[in-house]
Amino acid sequence: MTTILFVEDEAPIRDLVRFALSRAGMEMIDAGDGREAERRLGERRPDLILLDWMLPDESGIDLLRRLRRDEALRDIPVIMLTALAEEEQKVRGLEAGADDYVTKPFSPPELVARIKAVLRRATGADEEGRLRLGELELDPSRHEVKWQGTPLSLGPTEYRLLRFLMSHPGRVYSRGQLLDYVWPDDDVREERTVDVCIRRLRKALEPCDAGHLIRTVRGAGYRLDRPDA
């Protein structure tokens, strides 16, 4: 399930957005200020951050700038959500690293559409949310992976791992990061578990000659290459 972190100090707005996201099949985690947002990010990596400009403890712009300097978090898409409608404010948000900008008051359907559009751009997904790597296709709505149209059999953990790697091609992730981003909090969390799952995933991808695209980066972790890289 797509996870959205919403950093907003007004509870009624959080409730409104939570309802809209749940109807769209997304999960929302929330934070009332910048410090709580950073705690949430330490516990779980979201697929996208909705960030209010005016927070009780700091400006959302300041938090955004810190996120863009953080190697582990800098690639998470961010949509600024604020009542500041002047062009100068929008430019400041975009220059600080925001991927989009939504002005309050907003329409929940428009907000959901903006979120989906930003996620498609960030992950390379098509209009239906499908991810493609050469002739390998992953369809989150059907929880299905296909090679040249033929379904492949993957276990649930291998599926989550492949989905994450296909959403971030070319990026190196350590074993610890993969545990945080892919494995449930209540699951066994040992770094050797990642190695075992990578081997199983490579084996499952052997029939489509794609297992070699999952590269071991010595001393760093793993990376998924594009076929034409």
C-alpha cells in the first residue's frame, strides 16, 4: 500500500486528508510538527511527503531543505501544502526541492490526483501505476509481476523487494535500509535475511534473464540496474 506522511499541525485537515487517501487506497501517517516528522521518518519510509509550509516549531521549507541534504531521504517526493498562494512563495518551495505545490483550501480529489501524478514521475510508473523494466512489468493493483506478458511466481517479500527496487532504479541501498523500507516492523530483521531474499529474487527472475540486473555493490549494498544501463 502506498504510504503518505502528512506533516500538518491542524487535526481537522489531517482527518480530511486521511479520509481522502484511504478512499484512494493509500495509507497516511501523520506528524504535527517538524520534530515529530523526523521521528516518523526514522521509523518508516513513506512513498511521498505532504508538507505544510507553516509548522509550529519551524518552517516547512526548513524541514524540506534538511530532507534534501539527507542522503537516505533526499529522493522521497514532497508536495508542499499551504495557504500562501503568491507566486514568490511557490517559487521558493520549488527551488527548495518540492516536487509540487497545492494551495489551501484544496479539493481532496485534486490532491489525490496530484499525489498520483508525482508518484508516477518519481517511480517511472505509467498512468495505471505499473512499473516496467525492459519487458518486466509489475502491476501493484493486481499484485502481479509479468515477463513478456507471462506471470512470474514471487513470494510476498520478494514482490515487495522487487517493487521497491523497480521504483528506485540505479540507486544503491544498504541491507539496513532495505530492511527498513521493505520488511514489516514485526518481521525478522537481520541483515542476512536481505541476502537470502535477494538470492531468491534473482532465481525467480532467471527465466526472464533479469536476475543479473540486481547488482551487489561491495561494501554498500544492492542496486537494480536498467537493462540499457
